Amino acid sequence: MNLESPKVNVEKSADYLFDSLTDVKNFEKLMPDSIAKFEVLDDNAFIFGLKGMPEIKLKMKDKTAPNKVVLGAASDKLPFTLTANINSLTPNTSEVQLLFEGEFNSMMAMMVKGPISKFIETLAGNMSKL
């Protein structure tokens, strides 16, 4: 299952966004209002929970300065990645798009598609809070 957030323009440089997204504690600023738990586990991992959803542990999988940050599920039960693609528009403006890729059976995909789509749209929409 592949989902894409809308592309959002952020009044920050690509380098600034990259540095912010590679510091996992900054993801708390991007979370939706329905966040029930956010805990940094180490420099490369955090766990979060939204109301009514199971907790999810994410860890840094890959980073390519200043254009790409890839987080992935720490558990193999629900394998997925969340990729932030950063595109510099001007020295102080960037475009960010989040891509979600997960391997789910069709039943699970139907159940999680709506909530995950809304979640990545919220994350992208909150990029200006960094």
C-alpha cells in the first residue's frame, strides 16, 4: 500500500528541514492533536500512540542530506516506511511530501488506509511548526 501526502511549501531551507527531521524528538511537533503518547527512545527511535490506535515504534532507517529522511517500523509485524522528500525551492523555501509504503494484507489495508492518509497529511501540514 502506497500513500502520498499533499506537497506542502514550508518557509524553511531544505537543510533546516533535513536537520529537524533527522532529530526524532522534533516529530512530536508534527503529531496531530489526537496524540496520546510520544516518547523518544534514543537518538534514532521514538514511540507514539494516537487515541484509539495501537502504539507504533519508528526508527531512522536512512537519510540523504538534504533531500530525504526515511523512518521505518521497528516491528516486522507491520512492515512500513515513512519517507520525507524535501525539495529546495529557494534558499529559504522548501517543498515537502511524505510517502507511506506498507506491506499489509487487503483487509488490514482497507482498515488503515483512511487513518494513515489523514495522519501523513497532518504531519505534512504541521511542517511549518519545526
